[in-house]
Amino acid sequence: MLKNLFRITAAAAAITLLSACSVTVSSYNGEASADDASDFVELSEAVPDAILEIRYYSTYNFVGDRIDGYEEPCALLTKEAAEALKGASESAKELGYRLKIYDAYRPQTAVNDFIDWAENDDTEMKEYFYPELDKSVLFEQGYIADKSGHSRGSTVDLTLFDMDTGKEADMGGTFDYFGELSHPDYTGELTDEQIQNRNTLRDIMLKNGFKPLDTEWWHFTLENEPYPDTYFDFPVSEDSVAK
């Protein structure tokens, strides 16, 4: 009986050791559990010059209500993305701008909230964010999806704030507008100033290690994001990164 007990104990210890090693290897390869915020920081501390206007904490967004998972009007990013964004902030200041952040890390809970909204009949904010589209096409055209790159923790939505005028730079379209107007290469009815402002933001972000999205002028992802396959789901709050 003692020999059997020893064998069982040894086997359990081996399994425990193997599991621990597995976790270490996964973390090294850029994977983590969905509720692990240990590699995230708060942007107000990492990039103190950035202005925060977290739209999904407010009611001024395409849903028209605060989004699930946004417990505080703060912005979180992976340490790597925050460090790169700090460089972008310095580049912006050299040109007379500050960065204004609309969204950063987005929990999967929030994405699920978007999905629920897309499947109901509410169109309260249609005139502001998708006047040209029927809500029924938002999924098929990719404006709403079951996963978001924001949930991987290294994507940020932002614009430029002009320090001379004390206003946002005119980009010729609002954040989260669903339509061709939001494409970075759209010219259409845009003025030369609006086109230049979009290009300035793009140049700043690319210079500091981010890549753009071809359908949203405000959306940038860290080129070498540390968690390309992990979709996190802890709440947007100071407490998440204070643990």
C-alpha cells in the first residue's frame, strides 16, 4: 500500500510540474489566460500626456449606452504597446499635438455586448454612426465581429489634439463611423487639411511601430504585438492592473 501511495504521489507531482512548465512555455510564446492582466498598464500613467475620452464608457457611441466590461473611464494596454504609444506621444508633441484616446484594450465581454446589440432592433444612434447602412449588414460587412483585435491588448483607437487651437484635429469624419468615409485612403469630399491630418496621425503611429487598418483612420495595432492569439476578458478598470 505504501508503494502504491508513493507511486500516486510521485505521479501527481510530475503532473503538477508538467503543468507549471506548460504555463511558463505558453507565457513565453505570447499566450496567457484570458483574465491575466499582469502585462497590462494604465495609459494615464504610461503615457501621461495622452487625453482620454473613452467612448464605450459613455453613451456617445454607436450603441448609445455604456458597454459591458467598461467599469471606469480609463484605458489599458500591454506594456509593449504602451511603451510604443509613449514614443508616438513624443512624436506628436514635436508637431504641436497630443494624442487623444477613444479606446484601447477591449474585453471580450464588450465584444459580446456589441454582438447582442447587432442582433436587436435598436437603431437609436443610426443617424450619427451608420446613416448610410442598414443595421442588418453590419456583420457581413465586418463592422461587428465575434472577436476584436482590441481584446489582444495592443490596439488603440485615437486622434490628434491640436495644442494651438485647443481642439481635435479635423479628420473629416467621426470615430466609429461605419462607412467608406472612415477609410484612411478616402478622399471624396475631404479637404486638403483633413487629408493631411489623417496622414499626420498615420505617419506618427507607423514611425513608432504600429500598423494601420484599411477601414478605420483611427485604428492602430502594435506591429509586434505580444499576445497575437489571446483574447483577454478582464474589465477595463484601474483595479484590473493594480492586482
